[in-house]
Amino acid sequence: MGTNDTSLLAPHALHPQAFIDPEAHVHGDCVVKSGAHICRGVVIEAGCQIGANVVFVEAEGHEPVGTTVRRQAWIGANSTVYGGLTIAAKAVVRPGSVVTRSVPPGAIVEGNPAAIVGYVDTDKGPASAVHVPSAANGFKIETTPVHGVTVHHFPVIHDLRGDLTVGEFDRHVPFKPLRYFMVFGVPSREIRGEHAHHRCHQFLICLKGSCAVVADDGKRRVEVVLDSPQRGLYLPPMTWGVQYKYSPDAMLMVFASDYYDAADYIRDYGVFTDLVAQA
């Protein structure tokens, strides 16, 4: 066993049957359980838990390019973590997983190869469209626990020639769009989004199939299922958005209030939460 921080580890935190390479760095308040193997180059930050028999695989090459495990992450027993990755803050790796790609902040992953199946501390949004009765006037807005994020239910006109659903910008959708884009053909284990905007408003409708959207204002998270063209989700500026759990036939339409501007994007979750704290 070895680490340059071993003297900081509480006696109960490092199991005697765990191995830590001398060129690994483990923060003093982490828990490392029996049989864990932490190879050279791995960095494990404060508050992490490494389960029994977790193996960090050394990256190929002569230089120690290890994985970084950010603060308060949790890695379940018998998991394998490939080299050169980042397990972001508060992420959860469920037992027995094989992690071959970096894990975003707060994501829950499982399986071989590991895929995102949820996010920690996330509230469930309003019921999916198929479970919501139509409002008297055919239009309904539901609030969520996340600041400014709302779920919109549009009227449906049934006809033997085909059904129709309709909404109006500045009435049913709280802005006039200057841009749209569509996302489709997404493999089921992939995630999209993972950013916020300084100024841009967005409105999402899944025209076909289904996907889940996680909206995060830096204090609360909510997951909303989009599974009908009569159901949309409004994301105001300074909302971190993630889309995942795409069905094979999913087709997501996104309306944006502004033309594309790379400077409007916030792509680092840590930067996003810092900006929220300063507001």
C-alpha cells in the first residue's frame, strides 16, 4: 500500500487489504474498502468512497495517466474504472459497473459498459403526456421545482384525417424563436446537452419517440419525460440542461430565442454553479 497522503487517512478509512500505488493520490477523508486496487496516476479527491474490489485500470503508455475521481463521488463494489477518465463530483457508479468513459457531475451509471441511468438529488417532473388529462381550454402549464422551468401541454384536435396539435409563440411558448435545431438518431446510451446559456431561452418538444430532460438551476434538479408532440419543456437562461434516455425513434425539436453564439454557452458545470452562487 502507498500514497503520499496515507498519513492523513483515518485508520478505519483505508482497509488493510486495499492497494494504493505510491504514485496515486488519495485525499485523507476518503474511504477505500477491502480489495480495492488504485493504480499509479489516479487522483481521488475529498469525500469519496471506493467500494470493495474496485479496480482502477492503468492507462496504456509509460506515463501515469490515471483517472481523476472528483469530490464526494461514490464507486460501488466490484466496479472497474478505465484509465484517463474523470468521475465528476457527486457521481455514483453502481456496483459491478465497467466505466469506459468519463462520468458527468451527479450522474448515476451502471452496466457494462456503464451508461447513465439517472442523476442524484433529482426530483421527478410532472407525469408524462399520456397520463395528463386535457385542460378545459386544451392548454396547460405545470411548474417544476427548478426555478423558471415549466412543462407545457398543448391542445390536440382529433380528426379522421389525422390529429393536430398547435401552440403560439409569445402565448403558449414564452418567447419568439430565432433558431431551431433537431436531434435524432441518438444511440440510447448517449447524452446530449450538458450546458447552460447566459441569455438564450429554449423550448423542447419530442416530436417522435421519447427522451428525458434533466433541468438544473444550480440548487435543484428535475427530470421531465418528453414523449408526445403535445408536450413541451421551457428552459430559461441559466438552466443547466441534459437530455438522455433517447428511444431509438426519438426526434427532439428545440426552439431557441437567439442565433447561435458560442460565447453564450456555459459548458463547465463548476463554472455554472459558481455563476449561480454569485448571482
